[in-house]
Amino acid sequence: MRLSARILAAFGAVAGCGAVAMAAVAAHALPQRLDARALAAVQSAIQMQGWHALAVLFTALWITRITTGPSRLAANAAGAAFTLGVLLFCGAIYAHEIGGIRLGPIAPTGGVLLMAGWLLLAASALLAGGRTS
């Protein structure tokens, strides 16, 4: 497995574990600390983290199938966008709702990166043509 794919797979696995851990915290520790709106925001971030952990893992697998060229570049960019998007989007929501720390427009920036990751993954698939192993 290529280095970039291994790094993405490791991040995807850690992000998935983090989503499960945050779900446990949200279920057991946060209901008595947060109001309904804040708890819903945290649960939304957990859901996004879980889904995008899977997207990162899929991207890592996809990268191992691409030989070279623009498709591989787009796949690597998708993995980077998903990774940074999860960190910014989910991290900003957790920081604000749980810690009371406002980080400015970090969450929307992360959300845009998550969407860009999906578009880059689509571009990679279309550019791959028959160049996969």
C-alpha cells in the first residue's frame, strides 16, 4: 500500500474510533451539560465524522487502485480535503458546543472542504478511465 494510502487509512480508522467515542460522550455525559440545540449540533458533527471516516478509508483504497496521472492527483487531493474537512468542521463544532470556544468561520470552511472532497473523488473516478489495477 502506498504511503499516502496508508496515512489516509490510519486517519480514517482513528476518525472512526473518535466518532464512536464522541457518540458515547454525547449519549452519557453531554445531555446534562448541553441544551437541546447544542447537543443536536454535536450529534450532527459526530455523524459527519463517522461518514467521512468511511470516505477517507474508501479514498485510501481507491488510491491503491490508481496507477498514475490526474486521477491519482485528484484522489490524493480528495483524501486531503476529507481529512482537513473533518478536523476543521467537527473540531470547530466540538470546540464551540462543548468547550465554549469560538473559532470563527472554521466549521463552514471545513464543510466546504468535505464537499470538495466528494467532487474531487468523483473527478478521480471519471479521470481514471481504464487506468486502475
